[in-house]
Amino acid sequence: MDEDGLLALGVFASVVACTIAIVIGAVVCPQTRPRRVSGYIDEDDPLV
């Protein structure tokens, strides 16, 4: 495998690992919602 192939594989592995971490985080911590990240907080959210 050449250097470019190895680099592409590394990037792909990083993306996959990141995606898995996000999915696991979403499953383990359902109270952590994306809208919190954007700065918008739903006033009706009981967890606020």
C-alpha cells in the first residue's frame, strides 16, 4: 500500500471512529441534544 492509500485509510478510519463515538454518545446520553450545541434551548425542555 502506498503512502496516499495509507493516508486515505487513516482519514476514513478517523471519520468512522468519530461517527461511532457520536452514535454511542447519542445512545448513552439522550439528554444531550444537538440543539444545545447550536445555542438554542427549548424552554419546554424539562432537562434545562
